[in-house]
Amino acid sequence: MNVKIMERDVLSPLADTEFNKIVLNPIPDRIGSISLLDNTKSGANIVLETIRGILGYSKVFKARKPAGAPGTGEQIKLAAEADLCILALGDCGSCTTWLILDAIRLEKQGTPTISVCSDIFTPFARELAVSYGAGNLRIVEVEHPLAGKPRESIVNKASKPAAQIKGILNKV
Amino acid sequence: MVGKDTEKEAHQKNEDCKLCGIDELLVKNNPKERLCSVQEADFEIFTDPDVEKVSNEFYIKKQTDGLPIIPPTKTRVDKFIKYSDLKPEEIIAILPPKRGKATLEKVAINSVMAGCIPSFAPVVQHTIKAVSQEKFNLPGVNTTTHPIAICTLVNGPISRELAINSGAGCLGPGNIANSTIGRALRLSIINIAGAVPGIGDHATLGSPAKYSYCFAEAEDESPWEPLHVERGYNSDTSTVTVMAAEAPHNVNDHRSTSAEDLLNTLIHTASVAGSNNSHVPGELLLIMGPEHARTVADDGWTKEDTKKYIHENALVPLKLGDRGGRKLDEKWVKNGMVKITRSADDVVLVVAGGPGRHTMISHGFGTSSESVTLPILLKDGTIAKSTDEFRDK
């Protein structure tokens, strides 16, 4: 007589995920205006100003939003008034999350975006964008850290994402 | 189990066996000396998996909080599912950042792993629903570098039915409900939401409060109305309240004899520059020991008076709150001081704990999250008086 002893199976605690694909807006051939969406993180304003200076646009809308929470309807509306919105700065967990989620909100409303994240948090930003169906969201990197650094250091670091953005706009 | 039949497959084989008459079972000269020629074995015995082995396997896959787990077998998970009026596949919430579907079954699996007993299921289920409310801001709470945990407070008769500790040591170890309900939420956050430390949860240092942070209010010990009544529910309605909160910090005051003196000690402990509240004012959780609450109430102060006094006097000097130019919103600044709460209602005041003259304070996540209180309801919207009402629905 054969007796078979088997262990009970264990069930997986992992879950299926919700997925809705987001179609990104193309960068327009001619950009008349840009908006700078500053999430008030340390150095975000310097990064955005440096990028604006290098890109050279004169018609600029400036908006501020909370770092660890969604932008208000008014803030998002102001940011959506331009042909392109540049968002900064994702350099922590919740601010990266809401930078990316607000960029996706803008994309859904028809505004193309480019998000600036520190290189430490960019992998998470990309993963989050994938989870929200926007795997090809435009994200550029700035060297971490910026918080607690002097202005000149932040300006220097911002030249790299500025060059990346220039490349994206020139489609090179 | 690799290389072995699953329990389900074994059952299927039993179904497929057509030779189970007594004659076939007694057939002689079976070359393999088995009673039944179709079955691989005459008897199949199922044993529970080894706890240490399963804990290690799950740990390696980053599916635990680092502590051993109870293996989530179907038998155990089914016992949980019986304590809900939802179907196993019904989605309670979508949990960010991974946007995992928190079905009843997945929440039950994580609850079993946490060590919950099945009657805790309705509380865990409502806690998951509560954290998914928009104003709670779970995307931010789960991913932040800030060491914010999720505090779960249970009010009403179900808190007593489940013997959730509201007395001595209620924020510490020793009670299965306090220890495992909070842990079930955390494991769900790790496995369903994808907030794995260092991957989806980016807390710089984390917090011991992320293991479990659950207690009940000592409603019978409080001189004031409990939180759920303050928020509009009847005292016999059971509720769960979730709040994004830091690990608690003690306020020791053995000597104050007046409400004002005692509250000033508390205010001084809460008004610190390093909290989120000092630059983005928000909720402040006060878990007041019953003896402290009695000192305040005996001085004639209502709960509303107490909250108002704390709101108006819990201030941080602007030069500390705005150090380095944190870009404080001007609306929070008055006469060079920053209020750490936006209104008296941001002072979330509850009574819990045993004898002694201590209170715990927990700073919140600033303006970025607001606590949520939900009644524990059956699916048809009726108030559950007991967890038994969820059973076998």
C-alpha cells in the first residue's frame, strides 16, 4: 500500500495590477510658450529657471504645486496653458510620485510634459509611470542630491537635464 | 510544491478514478501492490507546510516584513473569506504605487501571513478601504522618504468584541489584534501595493511603527466623546480610522495639576521644527492617557476646548520652521510663528492607555494626508454590530 504525503500549497500574496495605457501628446514642432511647474522642493526653482534660460523661451507660465500631494485644479490648469510643461523636482519618494502623477494628469488633458527627477529617484519614477500606463513618459535626470547644495552647484547640475530637454525638443 | 501534485490536482484525480468499487480495490496481483491501479497512492495525506521554510521562501521574494509568517494555505485563507460578505475576487481597492487589486482573497492571504485570526477580517477589509480614500493620499504615504506609518484606530463595539487593546501597553507588544491587524495592513501594502522598502517604499530610515500600529480607544475611560462620535457616528457604530502618522513620541507629565499646565507640556513636546507640520501644517495625533485626560476634564475643559487650545498654541518660530527657505505658504505664518495644525479639527484627540501620567503624540504627514474614518458596514450598507454578521454571508 502506497501512502503519499503532500504539503498543502501556499497562495501568493501578490496581486494583479490595474493597467490603463496613456497615449502621450507629441511635442509640437513649434513651441510658443512653456510652463514651469515647481513642486517647491529644495532647488526645484533653480533647476527650472536654469532650464528655461538655456532653452531661451520668453513666454513662460509659472505654477507651484505641493510636493507630496497632487496639484490643485487651478495649478494644473495654469500649467496646461502652455504648449509644453516642464515639471521639477522628483528627488524624494512622495514628490517623485506626485510629479509623475501630475505629469500624467497633464498628458491626459492634452499637454505634453517633461519631468525632471534626480538620478536616484528616476528608476522609481519610470516604474511608477509604467504602473500608470505611461511607460514612455518623458523623464530627464539631474544628479542627486540637490537639497542642501549651494545655488551654483544646482545650476551646474541643471545643465545636464537642460541639454537632454533640448535634445527632446529638437527631436535628436 | 514543485514536483508534486497540488491539492487541487489530487482532488481531480480522485474524481477521475473509475475503479473505486470494492472489487477493484481488492484486486490481487497488482504489480505495484496498490489497492487502486489508477491512483498513484492509496492514501494521500496533506500536511501543513513548514513555517520556517515558507517564511524563508517568502522573505527571499521580499514578500514579508522580515518576521516569520503563517503559511497562507487555502484552508486558512478560506476561513478568512468566510468572515466577509464579499466574494473572494471582489476588489476592495486599487493600491498604489503598483496599482495592485486588493481583492478580498489577496487581503485574506496577507492577513493569514500576518497572524490574524479570521474574525479580524472585517476590520482589515475596512482598513484597506479607508486608506484608499483620495484624501488619505496613499500614493504619497506609501512612497515617501518621510517615516510615516499608518495608524489604525478601532472604535465601537467591534473593538471590544475583538479585545483590541485600548489599555496598558496598547501601542506595544502583547495583544494579537493590535499586533496583527496593523501587520496585515503593512503586508498588504508591501505585497498588493508594491511598497516594498527601498523599491516602492522610499522611506529614508523607515519606522518601527511600520510593523504594526493599531489600537482601540479606551472609550469607557475617556471623559469625552470618542473619536467616532465626534466624527458623526453613533457610539454603538464600529469604525476604523486610519491616519498617516509618525511613530509616537512620549509626553511625560507627572506633576501638572491644571489643564493649562499639562497641555503646555504637551504643546511644547509637539512644537518641533523637524516635523512636517512645522512647514506644511496638518493633523496631529494625541493619544492621551486616561489620567492626563481626567486632569484636563476635571478642570472643566471640554474636548473642543482642549483641541482649540492646542491648535492655537502649538507654534513653531518661523526662523526654525522655515530654516533654509522651505517656502512656507504665507497663510500659515502669523507674527513670526507657524501653527503646526490648520484648525482645531487637525488635533486628532483620543484617549487610550493604562494607569500612569503619559500621553503619546504622533505628527502627521502635514497637508499631504488626512485621516479617514469609516463605519464597519455589511455590503448592503447596514451597520455591523458584530463580526459574526459577516460570517458565511
